[in-house]
Amino acid sequence: MKPIVTFMLILIFGHHPISAQTRSIRPDERVIEFMDEFDRDYTKAFLTERAEIISSYHAEDVRLMPEFQKTIFTRENAQKYYNTFFERFIIGAYEREVIEILDLDNRIVVLGYFTLRMTEAENEYTLKGKYQNIWEKSAKGEMKLMTEAWNYNHAVDFADRLRFKNIPSVHIALQEHLPVNDNISFELAAIGEMGPIQE
């Protein structure tokens, strides 16, 4: 399964032909050190319940995709999500484990596992899951977190407590995707193969 995932990520984010001459997608030491620092800060943010630590890494137009929650856009709204999460739950423990880091030129993809233990009132919860972060890397090597997505590896019987209706969020499937500007795109939109028509 992993080779297929890696191949698809290269197709989506890579800008070079897939060939024997394609450069390695292994991260260099600078990227590895940066991701280690981020993991330490992310863990610290959870244990101290300080959302601003996480948001300092976010791109302005970051996309946050937690399970059970519609997609959240912008750094401001992402920070609101974390603040609201920390207001609802008392964090007991948080751990992360990186599975793989892929350096795709101007994008860095990080896959990993996490374990979160927390309480709300008299209820104790443990969540175990997998995350995927997508970073944008500038020509100068600066990195900003563009997308955070995660889900859980087990059934969750308190999913309603992981939804925050006060956080601005959207259904991605209902957002505009491609403009309708010629006969072909019009016909495709008409048969439902594209997203909603852009005016």
C-alpha cells in the first residue's frame, strides 16, 4: 500500500517527471530537525493547552481537517478550534510518532501516529489515530504548515463532543472547484462530474 500512496503523492505534489533520474524524496537533516522541533512544540502545546504555539507554524490560509468536524480554513479559525478544544477537555497526555517524511520539492508531507488522553468532567477518553501534515517550503527553505488532517484508528462513542459548531467551517464537497468557461466544462458540470458552478 505504501508505494501506491507515495506514488500518488508524487503525482499530486511533484513538479518533476517520474523517472530514474528523479531526485530522492528523502528529507535532508534540516527538514528532519525542523519536524522534530515542531513535534516537540506541538506536544508542548497540548500539554500546556496553548494554541498559539501551534498556530505560529500555520500558513495564513491553513486548512484544518479533524475527524468529525467540517474543514476549517485560516490561521485565526484554526487557533479558535484548538482554544475551544482545550477549553472543553483537560489534556492528560499526548504523544506523536512520525512514520514517514516525504520531501516533494516545495511540499513536505509528514505521516504519523498520535495518542491523546484527556478528561471532560468525570469522563476519561483515549484517542489513537493517524495524522498527515502538508507543509509549504519556500525557495529560501522556510516552512509553513498548509494542511493538518487526522482521524482515529477506532470507533469513537463521543464524536459529538469532538464537534465545535462555533468554529467557522465548510463542507469541502460543496465548495467551488473548477470554473465553467467552455462547452466541455459546462457539459461536465451539467452531469455532476464537477463541483458547483462558479458564477
